[in-house]
Amino acid sequence: MDRWNGAMFVVEVLLVLVSHIGMQALEPPKKALEPEIAADHFDVAVAANNDLAVEIYRKIVRKEENAVFSPLSLSAGLALTYSGAAGITESQMSRLLHFGLPQAQVSKAFGALLKKLETPQRSNAVPLTLKIANSLWVQTGQPLLKSFESIATEDFHATVQAVDFASRSESARSAMNNWARQSTQGRFRELVPRSDVTRDLRMMLLNTLYLRGKWKTVFEHSLTRLGPFFPYPSKTVTTPMMSTTGIYPYLREREFSVIELPYDAKKGIGPQVSMFILLPHETYGLAHLEAGLTATEVKKWLVQLKDEKVALTVPKFTISNFLSLKEPLEAMGMDAPFSKNADFSEINGAQNLLISKILQKVFISIDEKGSEAAAATAVSLGLKSTFDARHPISFVANHPFMFLVIDKNTAAILFIGHVVLP
């Protein structure tokens, strides 16, 4: 695979459903008809995703030295699974995942959001690539209600594939890993380990998110220099630091500053994605910044950013994480889906499924590279004459900082993480 230009973000989610009792069929409860949601009504899905982003971040990501998490990939997988939940499982997931809509409307809301986020099919004309894919792998002979299959294929555009986990486990695992590899442009070779394909496995839901972008304003490679970074009071490291001066959306708060680094994208066509770096004013103030972060605060400062002339210095970094997300969800109080009292009878007509694992694998890398088109776009924007007489604002990310990757069309948080030791 060729090298990335500017930034690459890849994420895979594995959600495993296993059988916990016999296979006797039960008549699924009848549900009242609920009104369809408007095709462009995805604000509830965005709010749910962003609330989950901050909550999971606090419980798992912030404890890692360098870490990143994709709330969107997790939210989409859980929203599809939620469509098959009933009873206490359904009510608990709805409350703790902030869905805030009748169950039948949640899948429509997320389907609308995912559709909004996809880059157009003719992506060669679009500098930014954002692809989200879902697949459902079902044990041969396992019943699957047509209503749930319809939600999976129509709202989440998931492929549904019958495999034999019990008798042909390696063949099933190979097929799933091949699908994941292809949907992430070959970045991940193996998502599903041998140990996860067991005889009681009934279903696996895989979700991948692939983002490849070029900076709208490039960093000149010739300006990259080795410089100091201060991860801890007792430690200093030397790392490649990228530098540039240009017009960036910027906001200075009392305890931290925010800068927006947009990715090159055709205006009005597809997602408009940016990385936001949150830099504490105190060298070791990251923990305090993280403790006060809320989805409401993120939404507030998104609209307060103003163009400023900024002398920007930020380290190149690569992060690769493999996260177990079952435990933080249980710590939030969402334990029913993982217990033997789980009720996913809207999936298969039987109360015999529980979620055994939720795993997420994430890879992120950013560097100074960008295409000529990206550089030309930046030059065509130019520097506004009103800034020419000013000294640029200095933004030097030489100590631990947070970052968020957000689609500005929807305000959905795609990735959230931090860099402590680049």
C-alpha cells in the first residue's frame, strides 16, 4: 500500500454475540408501529455519539500514554445491535447510550448519519476519503428475523454472510479478516483472532472506518526539525516537529487553546473533516483539561473559533491501539447486554444471545505531506491582508495535548485521543 499523505485514520470494531442457552425459538414481542424518522434527521445520533465519545474517553483512552478511540465506529455497531434488543436490555442500552428516540427510529437516525458521512462514489474527484462499512456474520442455521436483517442491510448497508463457526472456524475467520482487510485498504491484517471463534459463537458484527486526508494547508517538509517535547516533569524527549505559518481557525480559552487543522475537501461535496488540537496552557495540564471536557463544551467552542494568523508547531505521531470496550460500557452501568439475562430476541426470535466482546483496533498517523492540489488550495486562499501586520499567534504543541477529528457538516466526533509521548 502506498504511503499516506497528511493523515490516515483506520478503525475496526468487532462485536461478538454468542449463544448462552439452548436454541429454542421464542415468539418476539409485538411492538407498536412507530413513525419513520425524516431522512436528514440525524442530530440525535450525533448527540448520542458525542456523549459516548467523552464518556468512553474518560474511562479508557485517557489512561493510556498515547491513545485514540473512534466513538462513531462503536456507536454504529451498538446502534445496529440495539435494533435487536428487547425488554430491560433495550431500555438500558437506550438510556446509557443516549439514544433518546423510539427504537425503530434509532436505526434510521444512524443510517442517515452514516450516509451523510460517506464520501461520494466517484471519490477520485474528492481529496478526502471516508469509508464506513458494516458486515454481519451469522452461524449457518441460526435464525435471523427478516425485520432485523432489513435494518442491517437498508439502514446500515451491512452485508450479511452465513458462515460455519462450529465446523469450519478457520474458513469463517479467514473470510471475516479478508473483509476487514479489504475495507481498510489493507491496513489491518487480522481483526478476528482464533480464540474468538468458538463453538457457541452465533454472530459477529464487524465495522470498519477508513479515513485518508491531506492537509488543506501543508507543512513544508524542509521546516520539520527535531525539537524537545515534555511528556512528564522528569522526562524530555526529542521528536520531529512540523512547522508552518498560516491562517487557522483558533480559540484561546482560560486554560487551553484550540486550533483547527482542516483536511482538503471539495466544498459542498461529501464530509468536511478537521482535526482539532486542544493544548493546555500548563505544560502538564492535560489531566485537568480532560476532566472538564464535555460534549456540550466541544459543541460550544466549535462555533467560537475565529481565523487567526498562527505560527504552528506540532509533532508527527503514529498511534496504534487495540481496546476492549466491554468493560468501560459495563462500568457505565450497561451490564444487561453482556449478562445471561440479555434479551436480543428481536435479532433471531430467541432469547439466547448475549454480547461477549467488543473490541476496537485503531491506527492513526499524521505527517507533513500533502498533494500539490492541497498546497494550491491553501495558496489560493492566501493570507487575509488584515492579518499581515500582526505577529502570528504562537501555537507550539511541545507537551501533552488532546485531539479530536470531527466532521463539520454533522458535528460528529469521528476520533478522540491524546498524545503524551510522540
